[in-house]
Amino acid sequence: MTSLDKSDAAADTLTGGPRRGRGRTWGRTGGRVRSGAPLALLLPALVGLAFLLLPLLALLVRAPWRSLPDQLSKPEVWQALQLSLFSATAATAVSLVLGVPLAWLLARTEFPGRGLVRALVTLPLVLPPVVGGVALLLALGRNGVVGKLLDSWFGITLPFTTAGVVVAEAFVAMPFLVISVEGTLRAADPRYEEAAMTLGASRFTAFRRVTLPLIAPGIAAGSVLAWARALGEFGATITFAGNFPGRTQTMPLAVYLALQSDPDAAIALSLVLLVVSIAVLAGLRDRWLTAAS
């Protein structure tokens, strides 16, 4: 062993792990492996990167930048923007009220069939949105399992209304919040809650005063993800709520409709959705980096 190898080995012993040098790492056998991606992996990676970025770049290149203010100031576009922001915010509020207790139930309690319940909760993540819209119609439509009772007892009709938009968006967005909050709850130390209860606090008080502040970052991240998912929802919304301007026509529906008659308006709305998506990713970047480290 050379003097350089001996000094590296001593440094590894003192620091508790292999020391990284410029352009090389240490393997299990002590041999040096040069960093850098092999060509067989680099080429597909670059092709994949281009595949993901090219459509977004094309959207930016073909955007009607000069007429963009006029496009966004059209009454129908403004209506879709307002409705989308309102419905996404309302769907996120519904997801918070129902999703946080559900996440706590999955993370903190043991009951038969918990794995099945968790699978059903996450099902909307992989379920085609149109299928979700059909399921909502069968459940909450005027002739649905629950919808006919709502109509006959309380006179409440959800399909093809603004409330229906909120319901459809909450259905597809809530799993994002539940998963985020459940993961944060599992990472949080339950001994803080137990200590609060030993001091006389009820379980709900311990949850409200101790647990909620601990999991606030997870709730915030899940809320942002749920809001962004609700903002971009299309399939379940058009199936359950329809496409009525000013009442149920959200931004994704307006993009689809404008693409057939006014491509510039469709591009303008798409740019707004793109900006929102980038803002969501930028807002969650610090949390992802912290989790990764």
C-alpha cells in the first residue's frame, strides 16, 4: 500500500466512511472508480430529457407573447381563470378537512383492513379521471346511490354545477394530501403526543397543540400538491360537471375548447397552467431536497 493509500485509509477511519476525491470514489474493494455516466446510459438519458422538455419549449416558442395580455383579458378566459382558482382552492379546503383526519387514521391507528383502506384511498391516483367522473355520477348524480337522497331530502344537485366541479377536483386531489400527511405523521415521533396526554391533555388536544405543528410542513406540501392537481383536473370534471362557460368551465376545459377555434387562447391558458406548475415545483424544492438529504 502506498503512502497516499495509507493516508486515504486513515482519513476514512476518522470520518467514518470512504473519502471522495476529485473524479473518483472508493468501492468496496478499495479500488478507484472514475465518476461519469457510461455512454450506454448517457444517450438514453439525454433523449429522455429532450422528450420531456421539447413540448414545453415548443409551447414557449409558439406562444403569442405580443397578444398574450389581450388573450388573458378576454371575458371567457377570465371566467375560466376565476372559476379554476376558486374551485381548486375550495377542493383543497375540502381535502384538508377530510384528508388530514384520514391520514392520521392510517398512520396512528391499527384496525383490520388498514392496508385495503390505504389502497382504496390512493386508487384515484391511478384511476383514469374519466372513470372517476363516471363513478361520481353513479354515486352523487340525481339517480345515484347517494345523489337521489340528496335531491329528494335536501334538494341538493351536484352534477353540472360549480359545486360538482369542487367535488370532482377534491376526489382526484385528496389522495396527494393524504399520502403527504401520512408520510409526515409516520416520520414524526409519537412520544410527543404521549407526553402531552400524560400531562392531562386529551387526544384531540394533543393532536391540535402538538401533532399539527409538527406535521405542518407535510400539510403545506400536500396542500400545494392537491391544489395544483385540482387546478389541472380535466377528465372527472367534464364527466361529472360538464363544460358550461362561467359555471363549470375550468382552465383545462377552456384549453380543450379553445384549441378547436382559437389556438392562441389555448396557448395563453396553457402558459398560465405551466407557470403555476413551475411555481409549485419551486415551492416544494426545499422540502424535497431536505427529504433527500
